[in-house]
Amino acid sequence: MHQKILLVYDVSYPHIEGGGQRRMYEVARRLASEGHQVSWLCFKTWAGDLDELDINGIRYIGLPGFRGLYREDGSRRRAEPLEFFIALFRSRVLLKDYDIIWSGQWPMIHLVWWLFIPNQLGGARLVVDWWEIWGRTWFRYARLVGAVGYLLEKFLLRVISKKGDLVLISPSSFSSARALAPNGNLWLINNGIDFNAISKTIIVEDERFDISYVGRLKDHKRVDLLLDAVSILSKSFNVSLSVAIIGDGPEMTRLLQQAKDLNIDNKVIFYGALPSNNEVYSILKRSRLFVNPSTKEGGGSITLFEAFAAGLPVVAFKCKDGIDPELIGDLVCGRLCETVSAESLAACIYSLIIDSELLSTLHKGALLESKKYDWEMITNKYRELFNQRVST
């Protein structure tokens, strides 16, 4: 049975890069190819005069009023959630005309409207992708806003999981949600990858790298610790490693200067944001190891599984808001650093680089693990969820 599905998220892919919108797009276009009517209600972030677009069967409905996601210093604009809330309030789109309302968690405040005005939803079923559970991390974000966010997160998570469905993206976030909402409608659906595209990517250049990193260059991604670790390995272990850093962001200038100050700028290449996924995959497949030093990742990451599919073991920090340790498994698909420090990161990298047999074992483990996360399999899980909710 074909369904009418409305995605609601403040920005859309491919117009703005980001893991959340990429996830929704990959599933949505596959559902649209099967004949489902899929629309995406979001801010208008594309060029031109058209307020609506059709891309790969997805009808994009653009809302006016977009003023950007970030401030000049790279931090998130705190007014943006309210701006999106107002844009939705003024929208003429009737939510009750749809079978499924599929929303991203952020910017979160928009979820309040639907819960307090149930007539807005009519008979539509609300499904929310809940990518990150911050908990007390909110209080490190800001005092007043943090307190509001902390209470709002707990309230919405509990209420939505009863009135609709919550989709969590990692085992640790699923466990946290279950503790907060023991009787809620919770689903675990991981992030996905295009496994075939990565497998078929042809390496056209000879340049090889010991380490690669993919992600936005923001302070919480802690790429600075990766650069410090590379310097430590060079000075203390006499190991010179080449590094490919893919991505752009507010930390770019500072990181370039840091690499120069550490005298490793001749070993580190900053590619910036690459124009195609295939170019990213090519660099991954020319690397030996993937490092994700982020301390705020929400548990899951698309780039983690892309690295696995390229056969790369992953080194990451074992910390509350970082990559979910269960997705890596210490010495299964990579290595987990017990403390967030450059010294710990350097030691973990060194333990793998010098052990070719272990690196080969982890390479096989990563490839095997990646086959679980193809977008087709992820779409099947959403299809099961949507079909169950429409039938009830």
C-alpha cells in the first residue's frame, strides 16, 4: 500500500550537507521510487525563485525565513529553532493529509506544537528520529538554555514515545531512551551507507595515507587532538604518519596553523569539503586507519560505517557523547581510547600501526560489520515501521 509521507526537518539534503538530512534523504528517495508520495517540509535553502522542487521523487516544500544555521564563529544560532517553529506555524501544509509525519529531532521545539495541538496531526502517525540524547550535557551547552533543553528533552522523549514512535540510531541511545521511557514505542535503526558504491569505487591516484578523517571541522570534533597525536608519534615514537583530513568548518584556519606550528604540515593534507562522495570513498580506500576523535557524536555516525565499508579499522574515544563503543567493539572493528587526550589517541594509533596482523584482522572485521548497514536494509526497517503504523 502506497503511503503519503511528510518529512519535517529544518534543512534538506542535498541542499545542505549533514548526517541527519542525508539519512532522511537516502531512505526517502528509495521509498519514493516504490511509488510512495514523499514530501519534505523545510526551510528554502536552494537558489532560485521556486518554492517547491522535485528531486528523485521527493517534493521539497520550502518555507521562507532561513537566516542560516551557524554564527560567524561556527556555533549554532540559538534563534534558529524558534524561527523554524514560526515558519511551520505559518505554513499552509496540512499535516493531517498525510499518513506518516516523519520528523528529525532537531531543532526539537517544533515537536511541541504537534503534541499540544493534536488536531494538527489528525490521523497521521508521528515518527521522530531521535539522534542524540544529551542528558546533563545540556548544562555544558548553556545555563538557562541548557536547563530548558534538559527538561524539554526528557518531556518530549517520554510523550512522543507514547503518542508516536521514536527511532534511535545506536544501541547506547536506545538503552538511554528505554530507561527514560520504559513503555514507549522505541525502534533501533542505525545509520546507513551505500555499500555497493563504496565497494565499486575505483582508486585513480597512487597517493596513500596512514590515517584519514571525515567530518565538519568544529571544536567538539577534536581534530586538534588528532594533530597533537600525530606530532607525539613523530617526536616520541619516531613514527611519521601521513594524514588526510576531509571536511570544512570554523576550525579550518586554526587547525592549519596548528599543523604548521607542530611541524607536521608536510604530512597532513586538508582537502576541505569534497564535491562528491566517490572522492571521499577513494581517499578512505587509500588509507590504513580511520580516526574519529569527536567527543559529541550522538552515538552514531555515517562516516563510521563508510570507513568500515572501505575496510578501515576505526580509532575513537570512549566517552559519554562520542561514538557508541558497541558500534566499534574494542579490537573487533577498531580501538577505543579510554581517555580523551592526545597521548591516549597516539598510543591507540601506534598499537595498530605497528601490528600488521592485528590491522589485517580488524580490516576484515570492519568490512564484515559494514554489510549490516546498507541503505536498502535501513529502508526496509523504516518500511516495516511505517507499514505497522498505517495499518493500526
